[in-house]
Amino acid sequence: MKIFFPVLVASLTLALLSPPSVQASGEHGHQQAHAKAHAEAQPEGPRGGKLLKQGDIALELTIFENGVPPELRVYAYQQGQILSPDSIHLKIELERLGGVTDTLHFRVEEDYLVSAEAIDEPHSFDINVAARIQGKDYHWQLESHEGRTTLSARAIAAAGIETATAGPGELAFKESLFGVIAPTTDRRFTPMAPYPGIIEAVLVTPGDKVKKGQPLMRIKNSQTLQRYVIDSPADGIVSEQYVNAGELAGEQELLEIVDLSKVWVELSAFPANIEAMAVGQRALVYDLHQHLQAEGEVFYLAPMMSGGHIARARLLIDNKDGHWRPGMHVKADIITGNRAVALVVAQEAIQSFLDKPVVFVRFGNTFEMRMLTLGQRDSHWVEVLGGLAPGSEYVTKNSYVLKADVLKSGASHDH
């Protein structure tokens, strides 16, 4: 049993935006006739398609795509009876936005004519039908605009619609990890007394910024009773004070000085992350409010996983302004690879229409959907494998306004 799918999408089943015009002429100057009818009055054919009628002749147009690319099937009738397709010569032109015209040629198949060319998306075009049936020439013209809307310049500006040109780009793949800021081990200093003695004065307190060579503490040597000073070994901040005045300075640490001009980012990496990571990879670091970003590179990956199946990854970042405080929780994007692709669009441009990804292409003040086949993506760009021509001007911002306008008009996609 044959199964027919009469779905010429918006073109023939939704909205014939202007009445079709029909012309018939005989081979030897037979009488010419013109017929106009509103789309609502256009009858449906026996197979559920749209009928184009003139006198006792009718063509029924359907799209079939059961296991094949969409193809146009045309049935011819005379007084309601199917005509043999062998006696019919047919050509159909689909005029698309952008000055592109698809010319369809037909071959006989069973009791209908089928297009040799697939009906590419979008199914939005002006349709010109030319047929020769029983020595007479017939012409029909129809408008079929699926997923298309036109706005005034003022409406476009008010909606904040912005566009870009689709073209080649580079995808940056990343692993997103969480971690914590820590001081570097080579910038942590814990001065000790070279000679045992009594601490007479502590000249700094925790939180003080100090310069290299600045006096930190005064001590009286227990054996010689001479006084000496402990100087700061580096620029930094006093982070800990372990002794007080009057105490004995022996072999213990006296203070901790930390240079935080550079800090580590200690990240937790799971097995799936580690597989894609390597020493030397570039990294972008954000605080948890996404307010600030620093850049560094991976210089250490732990050779072993912890009991929780986590490995330590470590970055070094600049911290001259002091924003990155030890203990602060952060997020880092590790750039694990790049790939050049032939065609990309901005992720924010993509809308979903009937569960398919679409973008809107601009032609002057008219916008039309393009259904896309997508490939890989990164945080900003999506690879386009099909459905959009390079060089197309597509909407990047506020395309939801156009989608709402199309939905408001009652558009659908019947296949």
C-alpha cells in the first residue's frame, strides 16, 4: 500500500499569501482564461495536497519524504480522473530570498511526476508552475513564505536586533574545573633567630605589608647580651606571628611572611578532565562572581589520584593587585584544544523551532528561518554543517522577537 505525505510545508498547506493566478492557452491561440481564488478556498486534493485548478484540469502538489530527501510529487486530473503522467510536461521554479531560484525537473514515476531535485530547506519561496497538458499551456503563481517575517526599520531598532556575517572560525575546547587560591611555596618565608635570645620587641603585626630588609623583630642574644634585628627576607605580608615580646627565641619559626604577588590556583580534576589536560595548556580563572579574570597555564598535574578519584592540577597567576586571596574559591577554564572550522555562528543566535535549531537570516527588513545541522561547539561558537550559506547575514541578538512574530502568524512545519 502506498503512503503519501502531502506536506508542501508552508508553501502549499499553510498560507498562500496572495491569490494564485492561473493562465491556460491553446497551442493555436485557444481562448485564454484567468482565475483567482483565495488560499482558504483552494480545495484539497484526493491525496491531501493542494489543488491548482483551471477548467476541468487540476494539478495536486505534495511533498513526500518517507526515507528519502523531500521531493515534490505532482498528480494531474481531468474532471476528477487521474491523468497519465506520460502526457504531461512540467517545470516548477522556486524563487527564494537572496535571488536564488531552484528549478525543478520531473520524471514519471507510477501515476505521478516526481522532482529530480530535492526540496531544500527552508520551504519558503515564490512558486512558478508551468505545465503543458493536452496541448494547452498552464501557468500558476503562488506565494509560500514559511518562517518569514518583515519588520519596519523602527521595529528592528526598537527590538535591538543585531546581525553578523556567518563565516569560518575557530572553536576553543575547554575543561571547567573548580579550585582554591593558595600561596606559592617559594614565596612563603618563616624567619628564625640565628642566635638564641629574648625577644625584646615585635615590630610588625599580622596583616602588615613589609619590604625586603625591613626590621621585623629585635632580640637580645642570651650569651653575648648584644641586640640584633631580624629583617624581612622579601616583600610581602605578615600572615602569621608565632612569638611575642618577652619570649625566648630558639629554633622555632618567628613569623610568616607571604609574597602574594603571584599565587597558585589549586584545581580538582576528575579522570575525564585529566584525559584532556596537559602541562602548558592555557587557563582562564574567574572568581565565583565572574567579576574578574586572570590568565595562566597548567604547570603541574598530579601523577596520582586521591582516594576520591581527584587529581590536583596547579596554575600560577599574577596577583599584583591582591584580588586573589588564599582560600578564595574559583573556577578555571582549561583550554584543551582548538579546531578551525569552515562555518560558525554565535551560540546566542540559535533558537529552537519545533525541536530543531534555527537562525534567522536577514534580507533587508525581511527575516527568514534557516534550519541548521550543527557540529561541535565551544562556549561562544557553534559549528554549522548544513542549512546556512557562508556569507549569510544572520541575527545574533534578540532573534526571539522574530521567532515570536513567526509563531504569532501561525507558522508550522508539517514534516
